[in-house]
Amino acid sequence: MEFFCYHRDRPASLPLRYELIEEHWSYMDQYAKEMIARGPTLADDGDTPTGSVHIVDLPDPAAARAFACDEPNYQAGVYRDVLLRRWRNTLGRTMWDFPGGGTDGNRYLVIGLGAGQAADLAVPRDQSGLIAYGPLLSDDGTAWLGTAALVRAPDPSTARALLTPGRYADIEVHNWQFGGRPS
């Protein structure tokens, strides 16, 4: 089962985040085989972390909750909250398989929080900028709760246009970059 996990940073937690960086990477290293995508969201300066995205393939919702809540930054209070939902990998690949690589162009996390009938279940026709894409689902996988995507786009407005206007209660767009332990 695939899960989308987005930890949002608590205000003024950046020093603690940096203090725990090795613990965070060591924890995530344990999930290297299960990882579909990962990386920080960033402030408008393109450098300051504001959150952490992890898309992982785990056995069940309990394992996903343990993954999200046992994470060192979460345990220490770096994060103010976590969005954890089942997710379906409609592209069938990891971010490392993305043909555009991790450094070319602007990248964004787009989260559409569902309202009403399911939308955007099919992969968009133009997949050239899609790094990861899929619906957010209830724990049992039966209810559509929204859509989450990692996308390369020229700007936030183009990234937002990936989702159908008027079909979501809210659409969030965050600067995002490929994550992982630096080599």
C-alpha cells in the first residue's frame, strides 16, 4: 500500500531541524527500498525548509502511522502537523525514475483537498513534468480525499493548473526539491 506523508514544520523549529538532520536521514535510510519520493518543501527563498514529503510503500495504515510518528523530527517537535493518506502511484515509478532528473527546473508539491466527487483520477495527458501523481484516499482505499503530485513546472500557477479548478476545497502549492542524504 502506498502512502503520502507531509510533515509541516512548526514556526521557529529550523535550528532543531538542522540539529536532527543526521537522525532524520538515518531513520529514512531504513525505508530506502519502500521510498517512492521524498524531499523538503521550501519557503519562497528556495532554501529554507518548511516541511518534508515522503511517499512510501508500506504494509498497512498502522505501519504508515508508525513511519510518520516515529520519525525523529516529529518526535522532537519540529513538525506542527502531519498529513498522512493512502495514495495510489498512478505513474508506477519512483522520483528517481523521472526522466527530468532532480536538478533541472522548478519543482512543486501540489495538494488538492477533495470536495465532493472524485476528480483528476486519470494521469494528465502531458506527463512530461510529472514526478509523482496520484489520488489521496481513505485508509481502506475506498474514498477519494484529494490528489497529490510532485511536478516540474515553470511557476506555481502552472503547477496549480495541473488540478481541475472548482473540484477541490483547497489547492496548496509548495516549492519542493528532490530529497535524500547528500552524496
